[in-house]
Amino acid sequence: MKIFRLLLLLLLFYNTSQARHIAGGELYYNYISPDANNSANSIYVITLRLFRECNSGGPTLEAEQATVGIYEGDILFRSLPLPRTTDVTTISLNTAAFPCLVGNVGACYQVALYSATISLPNSPIGYTLSRLGCCRVDFITNLAQPVSVGSNYVTRIPGRIALSGGVNSSPQFNVKDTALICSQKRFTLDFGANDPDGDSLTYSFCEAFSSPGGNQNAAPPNTLSKDPLPYRSPFSGNLPLGDKVSIDPSTGVISGIAPAPGNYVVNVCITEWRNGKAFNEHRKDFIMAVQGCDFIEANLPDKIIQCNNFTVLFENESTSSSITNYVWNFGDSINNTYPQSGSVKHTYKDTGVYKATLTVTGPKGCIGTDSVEVRVFPGFKPAMTINGSCFLNPYYFNDISTSVYGIVNYWRWNFGDETLLSDTSRNKNAQYQYPTTSVKNIQLIVGDSKGCLDTLTRNLAVSDKPLLQVPFKDTLICSIDSLPIRVNSSGIFSWEPNQNISNTNTANVVVYPKVTTQYTVSINNNGCISKDTITVNVLPFISVRAGADSTICLNDSIVLQVNSQALQYRWTNEAGQFVSDQKNPRLQPTRTTRYFVKANLGKCEDKDSIQIVTIPYPTVNLSRDTSICFGNAVMLNAQIMGSSFRWSPSLNMLQANTLTPLVTPASSKTYYLTVGDTLGCNKWVTDSVQITVIPKPIVFAGRDTAISINQPLQLNATGASNYRWTPTIGLSDAGIANPVALFDNPIDSILYRVRGSNSICFGEDSIKVMVFKNGPDLYIPSAFTPNADGRNDVLKPIPVGITQLNYFAVFNRWGQLLFKTAALGAGWDGTFNGEPQPAGTYVFQAEAKDFSGKTIYKKGTAVLIR
């Protein structure tokens, strides 16, 4: 059993210091008797029950003014003041009954009744009673308007038309103690009612009403007001507590998972039924307070039935966050009492009925326990069949469900007839005749003696004629053939015309017309009639034409286009091998081949053949990719099989109309040769060759120089990777970049040429070497002419066998230093501080070291000539 059960909350409030105070109300009436003073009238007692939050602001229930508007139709018939007829009583929540409750909770409200007696004429259309008031408690969670929301409590006195001369007292909702409702916790509220007349009652959520403008206890207006409350999405009058809470239409029990904490306005409508007919509606409007609280709870379903396998899922349906431990006992012979989570699976070893128990514990020693009956009987397989012809006859519904361990003993059919409310049967096999044609949604709820229950659904197309399925609508035969026709249907058959046909009263006939004939088949299934037609086209003979012989490229495919009305085909090749049974096959011959086709239409037959000639594709083969040096020419070389060719690009190509053209590309280039054929394979093929152009290396042998006899000269060529010097006279190694030259024979000069190469390309350069016989020295000219003619413009020392110039200086005749340098090859250009010096004699001094380390000193004069 449950440690905590949720008791009825009739009217709860959410604590507030606002002046709004009314937490709900109900307007009801009791029929007393006919009026003794006027037989056309009846006496009623009208009662208003109001609920007020304890300790709230605003008027007390003792000071509350209650006036009811009585409307015939929508027009005010009379206003009726209702004085208070009971003392104000107080109801509060006893929190001591919940020792493990977590959270600051509480509930308290006051209740009072206001009543008056009235004699009303017996109206044919009846009366609507309305009491307007202001205001509900503020900040109601499921409303879009936060404050100043008025109330309108409404009920109806049915008229003589609805009751056929009878009388009625309204139902009265049960008034019970307060209940604890915690957010996100499962709860149950018994919101049932009693009816003094014994009428049947059904319950539903519905919209509550507001007073016009939220007026404070406004006088009844002349016209009936039914302004709905401004509900906030996703809430509405039909879903006042969200989609996880519902009301039982038979009992009025509200149950589900409570929404977030807050105040929620809930309105319940009762429909009164008498003699199977709904005739009146009664309403009650109340505020439900959902509180932010929690408690230890074990909450299992009432029953678990497993009919698929032996594994059962157990879940604690409580959302308590303070549970610290779960202990499950699954009720079988295995010792399986152990801590687990709130959701476990357990596999039973055998069928049977078990009692599973869950015990949960939490802080303060709080314990919750619950149990559930578990029925394990796998092997229940629901199934059904439906047979019928059309809506003129009944359809037959048969249950073919099976149960391994039980007996199938429960059925509830719903035949999906949208025109009726009670299209059901409780029999195993049932029949039903539909009044209209449409697609019906059939439902079967089926169960067995072990408690297994399942629901089957199926769509049934109810037609105005029985199903008649012919195998084809149009066909072709030869005049010497017969054709069997098999129809899928049931009933009494007839075929027309009754010529060249056998078995005309069956679903399976054989026809053998000599000319094209349209046969009509009819079936009659208990008065449901359906018809269809089949056209049998008749040919006296057939012919087949495979087409003209064709030529294709070798290994290409071709689709043969056959001209024939035959229905069967067989293709073979010239060797008698089977090729295809298609009318227009796709073929890929590997050589020239003749294909034969045999075409049949029943016993009629014809033959033909076609030859497919295969021509090889053109071929082209170019020489390999190659490389050349910049500026060189290369000959392209190609071999082809074809009747035409073209080169691309052909610009600057010599002999472009041959297979061996000559090209001199300035940069790397790809040349394409495309070859075609005119012998039957009208396709082009292309090959390419890449010519890579390699630039020539830029070789530098060094600047011309002068040396002394027996002085080694270090040569150094650059710009390539391989070198060869000529002539080889005096060289240490003519095959390297940096050989040493040494002369011991008297020669005046020598010109060396060096060839440098990178891969296949080479470049050349030369260097001139002057050889002096007198050994190392500095030679300084005696005159120079700085006139910018490119000859003798600079006065500079000429080193022979010199490795280092210490200095070279020039002075005027007054001893002033005009120029000085230590760089070999540098000299004086005849200027000082940018000014040209006058013609005349100038003094120079020079000092250097030769290759042996000896110091050489020179001093003299030189003439500047202008």
C-alpha cells in the first residue's frame, strides 16, 4: 500500500498578500415542489457556495454580497439576492500527517453558503443562473492576465422541452478535506458529485468564465455574459493543468502529473443524462494550488501484465528527489532482494502470477513501500480477419487470436462507423452492415484468461460494389490460340458475349475468339454487383522485323529495334547460343555477328535476323614525352590506324600534315593528335605527348685578369653543374668548375673557354689571362685622359701577381691627398670633391703584396690630360 496518498483538494490557495480573495465557487439549485399558489410555477432553492483564502485581504465572507441573475435565454428575467445562510467555516491542511514532507507547504480557506427560495414559471427553454464577482486570487499561473480577473459562476435549470415535463435538481460536487499536491508528483483528486434525481453524470474540463471588466460583485447585466478566461498557452479550458493531467469522464477523478508550482484555475463541467439523453450542464470553478514540495514515495502501477516475453520492466513512478535507496523483490523463488535503481528489468524463469515489492528509504528514516501484481504469460498473439462484399450486405469480423497459456475470452469490436456512437460488439465473431461507403478504421481489443490485452487496428474500404480484380484489361492473342482468364473475386459469375468462351458461370474461363472481342464479367455477391471488361485483340498471324544490318564500333553496345506484335521473343547468335528473351535487347558483340530472333504470339510464329558488323576503333600511338633545350627543335613521331588525323596546337609546327612534324616550342607544351575513321566506326581517339623545354644555363668564367709567370691562378666558373675547360694548357683539372692555372713557360696571354651543362643543356663563356715574365709587380700608367670615352679614363694600378693592395694614393703638386683606395681595380677619375681637377702632373704612391708575401712599393708621377 502507499505510505502517502493524495487526498482531495477541493479549493487550495497560493499564499499572497494581495486584496484578491475568492478561491472558487459553485452555484447550484434544488427543486422543492410545484407552487401551491400558481400551478404554472415551480419552487427552487438557489445556493451559492463561496471559498475564500484565509488571512487574505478584501471583504470577508460575512460581508460578501451575493446576487444571482436568472436569465431566460440570454435575457435577464429576474435578479435574486442571496443572503448568507451558514456560518463561515475553516478548512486547513494537516501537515502533521506528512512527517517526511520536504518543503514549506500549507493550505487554508473559508467556506460559506448563500441561499434563497424562488418561484419560477415553468419555462419551455429553461433558465441560466449567473453570479458575477470580483475577484479571483491574483497571479493565476495558467492565465495570461496576471491581476483583476473576475469570476462568473453559472448553472442551468433545464426547460420543459429538454425534460418533457419533468423536473430537475442540479448535481452537487462533494466537499472534502484539503489535499497535498506537489509539483511534478503524481496525484489523484476525487472530484465526483451526487445527483438528487439519480441522473447519470459525465465529467469534463471546460472553460471558466470571467465577469465583464472584472467588476466587484456587479449587478446582473440585462444580457447574459459568458466571457471565457484569458488562458495562457499551452493551457486552456480543456487542458487547465497541461497535457499530463486528465479527468475520468465517468467518475470525475482528476489524476496525472502535477505541473509547476503555482495557482491554476480549473473548471469542471457535469453533463446530466436521463433516459440515455443528455439534457443539462452543471459547472464548478475552483483554484488548485500546486506546491513546491517533495516526499518519500514508492509508486508502482496496479498491475503489470507481460504477454510478449519473460522480461518485465519495473519503474518507480514517483519523482521524489530525496530517495537514497531502492530495494526490489520480484516475488519469484530466486533470492533477489537487493538495492537497485528506480528502474530495473527482471527476467522470470517461468510463467505465473507474482507479487513484486519496492521499498524506498530517505532522510529521517522515512520509508515508502508499494507492491504490484505481475502476470507473466508470453505467447499471446492477437489477430483478426474481415470478409465482406459491399455496404448492402454485412461484413464479417472474426477473431483468430491465440494464447499459449490462457484462453482468449475478451473481445471489444469497434467497426469505425462514423455515423453511429455504438458500433461495437463483445462477441468473438461479429457482423456489421454499414449504411455508407468510406474507409473505416476497425479496432479490436482482445484479451485472454491470463489478463493479456492488446489492440488491433485495420483500415477497411467499404465500397458500393464487391471487389473484382481482373488479371489484365487488354491483351493480344493469335486467331488459332485460346486464352485462360482467372478473376480474383467471389460470387455468382456471368460473362458476355457467350461466344467462343467456356465455363461462363465461373471465375476461370477460356476464350478463343477469331476476331477482336471485348468480354464483360459480372459478379453478384448477395445483391452486390460489380462489373469489369477485358479486351482480347486477335491477329490472324504475326510478323517480326529485326531491322536492317548495322555497323558499330567494336565493343560498343547497340539496342535492337524490333517491329512486331508478338508477346514472346527468343534471340540466339549464329552459333545457336541463347542471347536474350527481350523484344529490344541491348547487345555488345565482340566481333561481327548475325543474330536470329524467333517471335511468338501463342502458336503463331515468325523469324528474322540481323547482322551487326563491328569496326575497330581508330588507334593512335605517339612517342614518349621528352625534354629539349630552349631554342632546339624536336621531331614528333606518331603511328595511327585511321583515315584522318589532326595535330593541336599546330601553330609554328613544320610539316603539320605529316605524322613526323618538327616543333620548336618556346616553353613546355603538350601536343595532341586526334585520329578518326570513315569505315563505319565514326569515333575520334586522341593521344598526347609532352615536350618539356629546359632553359640553357648561364655560364660565367670570370673577369679577364693578368698574372705573373709561375703564379697560380684560381679559376672559378659558375651557372652549371658540369664543366669542361679548353684549352687544358696549365690547368690542374679541366673537368671541374675551379681548376688552378700555372704557367712556367713564357707566353704573353691565353684565352680559356669553359662549357657548363645541366642535364642536356649547356652554356659557354671565356676568360683572357695576361702573363707577365718579370714576376709580380704593379704597373701604373704615366698619363690618363678622363674624357668619358671609355679608354684610359681612370688612373689605376695594374696588378700582376698581386694578392693584396695596401693602398693607392694620388696627390697634387702641393701635397694635398686627392684620392686613396685599397681595392684592386679601383682608380682615380680626375676629380676631387666632385670637381674636375686641372690638367697637369700629379704624384702617386702605391704599396701591395704579391702571391709570395713580398711587399712592392711604387712612387711616381702621372699626367692628367684634358
